[in-house]
Amino acid sequence: MNPTLADTSPADAAALLAHGRLDEALSALSAEVRGRPADASLRVFLFQLLALVGEWDRAANQLKMAAELDERNTLMSTAYEFALRGEHERAAVLAGGKCPGIAGEPATWHAPLIRALHALTENRIDETLAQRALAFDTAETVAGSIDGEPFEWIADADPRFGPCLELILKSGYVWAPFSQLRSLEFEAPSDLRDKVWAPVKLTWTSGAESVGFVPCRYAGSERSGIADLALAAGTSWVEHGEDCFTGRGQRMLVTDRAEYPLLDVRSITFGAR
């Protein structure tokens, strides 16, 4: 006899997840939570799985309940609450509904980079490319090293961001120009949520330090219907016209030397400008 959802266990959900069957894993785990509603560990697992598929509000609810059921989850709840809020801001920015906050001092290239994003959301590809070229031509380049390998310049491989890194800080979603950073230190991925957000310690050029998250996946990957992209196990590119593309799946950083999947990176230091 085939097992029903009520007969499933967290192990079953994990096995389904390991095989990329995300919807089935979510159904199995949701059924398990309904059967054991006071199990905080199940709530934590469900929070992570919901975040993986972009169900931000449902994930926030499970996170809150996990903290209420077990106070040991309070610190995690506090940290990831702002990550979840940041995803709503991120979606609004990338849909062209609002302008991103850009960390640090204003620079002349910020405006054309934002105009390029807005043009892209309206499918004005020629304007996108023109504004993007203006931004890239005037953006400050930064040399440094990534996990000990030197570079003369670094960028996000997705040209929507280029000289900037998407960040979610406690204050909200921002773009951080690489020129405003002294170093980035990433924790090694250890849990499912680390495929959604990479915890990072930042040191700014001012010497100030912050902690936050870098979204591991390009926006929309969570709803792509492709498990490898949702799980940040690969990267693909969507063409919007000649020389115009956006990323899906795991974020990629690119330098004059190589390309780096975000989840493989442990540290980046920035030196000469």
C-alpha cells in the first residue's frame, strides 16, 4: 500500500528534497507539522523549505512559531526575520516599483545603473544597455583578492548589479558598491537556509562592521520550477536581447581572472582603488 502524506516523516521530506522534488517535500513536511504541531524542529525545517520556494510570509510564520515553541530559536528568528522582510523589498526593487538603497556615498554612476534596471523592467533593451554602459564606464574599479586569488576588478556576473552586491541588512535591502567595502567574510553553508541567504560579515571602507545576508540566488529562482536553480545548485542566464541577460540560480561573482559561485567563496578583501 502506498503511504499517505500523514505517514510521512522529516526523513521522507529530506529524501524528497535531496531528489529535487520540492513540492512533494513541502507537502510531506507540512503534513508532518500538522501531525506534530508542537515540534519546534519541524517548524524550523518548514521555515527553511518555505523560504527555499519563496513563500516568504508563510516562512515568517513558521519561524515565529518555532521561537515561541523553543526559546533556543529566538536568535535565529530575529536574524532571519529581517532577511524575510528584505525579500519583499528586493522583489519591489527588481520589479521596478522602487529604487534600491545604495550603501555609502552617492556616486554619479548610481543613477544610470538604476535607470538601466527600470528600463529593463519595461523591456526597453536599448535604453537598458545605454544606461548600463554609462554606469559601468564611470564606476570605480576595486582590486583585491577572493579566497587568496588576486583580482584587478570584481563584479556580480548579473549586469543588473555589476559593480554592486545585493545585501539584506537589518535596515533593509540595499545595493553595496564593491568600492565601499574593505572585506567580506562568508560562513560555510551548513543548512538549507544557507542556500537562500549567505550570512556575511562586512567591513566597510570607513572601518565600520556590519552583519547581514547576501541572497544566494538571483530573484525569481525560487519560482523557476527548476530544482537545481531553487537549490542554488547551478546558474543559468535568461536572454532579453543581444548582450542583455539576467541570472537565475546561484549568484556568480566574476573577476578579471575567473568566475566564482557565491557559495564557494569564504572571503573577499579589497585593496587598491
